Amino acid sequence: MIDYQEIIENLTEQRVKEILDQLEIPYVDKGDYLLMPTYCHNNKNDDASHKLYYYKNSKIFMCYTHCEGQSIFRFLKNYYKAQDIEYDWYRDIYSVIVGNTAPEGFSVPTYKSLRGNYEERQQTKLPTYSKGVLECFVKWYAPEWLSDGISKEAMDKYDIRYSISQNKIIIPHYAATDGALIGIRGRALNEYDIESFGKYMPVQIEGKWYAHQLSLNLYGLYQNKDNIKKTGIVYVAEGEKSVLQAESFSEPNCVVAVCGSQFNKFQLNLLLKLCAPREIIICFDKEEDKNNIYFNKLWKICKKYSEYSQFSFIYDKENLLKMKESPFDNGEKIFKQLVKERIKVK
């Protein structure tokens, strides 16, 4: 019998680095942890954020955009799937980790990559939490968000709060189907937190992380699905902030957020089931576009699902946005101009 926990406990930092080097996964040694792209769910051809951490003390890979905590075994399995690589469990996972021959009587099944197969995700049940846990946070309107086009009314509608002890804006996430609390994210205001972990990450309360798989929901869909039904249009943004900013626009709010830079079949099915929009408009943040990589990424997302609905995407041809700005950052007038000039994919 294989003692997986013992293997993990005996895993050295050097061996982890060797594995990452073998897989050609770039990493930065930050002392207590290694920082790398989220190749646990992003293909290397995708634009992966650098929010995958390997914590040396706990020997856990933590993905702050989708996969959450992973052992080295689960990380390798996720990595092969994301890269669309067929793999043998013993040869490509067990042997990679321990570097020796299979134990006597060891069964060696062969697995095929399941990239593009979302059945596992569809069967995954998101956690639910008591909404009472939010009472440990206060109602406060952060000046940083007020000056960024987010009104007090918008923060009230989406139940935005503030953590005094953590100095974070608290963003509850509710299930699109029934409004159950499924996770809590925090927008860091401390510069140290922003530099070390990024602006957004799950919130920890009394040692418990209130995290969820972001790819299994759409932020704002629970609150805005009736508007989407009526208008027949949905705007898919990257971050929660875009949903909140759109609340101040003159038109009904039809914005949802993927909380990342990918849009998947599970999220598409949520929209089709709950709203049946006639057009889905991808409104991701502006990025550099050397060799049309960014344009092609948006085109591929739309083309992949174009049989299910009319798809289009915002592409800033007139340089109305700065790099990393969302189409919502500069107000309704600029947003409407960007929408008017959107790229339609057939």
C-alpha cells in the first residue's frame, strides 16, 4: 500500500524545483513559497495569472483563481489535463514525484487528458456557508472604490463589507441559481498584501478559508439574471469591480464576472439555463497584443461557443483604455462606444 501522506511529507524543496524545471514551469522563489503561473488549469498557450503558490512548510500548491489547495499528486494531474497531455499515472505522476520503480503489485492505469470535458466540473458541488458569518464585517464604503465609479447603492446591493482587522474590502459571492453564500473574496488595501499575494484572494476567518472554485459560478448573475432575461444581452467581465461599476450606468445592469481571464462551458451553461441571452459579449481587460495573441484569445473564446449563442467581444481599436483597464473603468460613455465597435464572431 502506498502512503501518499508520507511521500508528501518527505518531499524536499529541491525535488519540487526539479519537477517544475522538468515541466518547464517558470517559478520565482519568494523565500517561504514559490510563485508561478496557474498552469494547474491554464494551458501554457493561455494568458495565465501568477497566482499559483507552493508553500514550502505545508507542501501544498494553492491556486487563488480556481483550483485552491492541491497536493503534488493532484497538481500534476491537473497540470496534464490543462496542457491536453495524455498521461500514465505511475510514469508521469508517481515516478516523477518519488523517482523510483513501482512497488510490487502496483496497478498502473492509463488516463487520457480531459481538457474541454466539463463533466467533472458540472458534478462538483460548491460549498455553502451561513450568511451570518458576514456579520463579523462592518458596513463601510471604501474611498478607493467610491472614487473608482462604484456607488454606495451598488455596494449595498452586492452586500460589500469591510474587514477592519484585515484591511480588506469584503466581497461575498452568491450562487447564481439560489443565492446561497458560496465564498468570500477580499480586495486587499495593504500594499504588502497586494505585493505578496495580489489584490484579490479568498478571505480567512478564524483559520478557515472561505474559498470556492470561481469557474463554477458567475459573480453578479444571481442579482442581474432578470435584467439579462429582459434585454437578451449579457456582458461578461473579468472582475467583480466591473459588475459594481455598471450598477451606476443608465441601462439595466446585465454584467457578470468570471473573476479571471477565462470563460468556460460550465459558465456558458449557467447563462443559457438561467437567462438564455441572444448575445454574449466578452468584456475583458485590455492587454498588450503582440502578434495578435490577445485578439486571437478573445476570438477563440467566442468561436468555441458560437453555436450556442451570438458571441462578440470588445477590442479597443481606438486606444480608449489604458493597459489593464476594463471596458467599465472610464464610465458609461466610453463603455458604450466600445460596445458599438465590438467584434462579432459568427
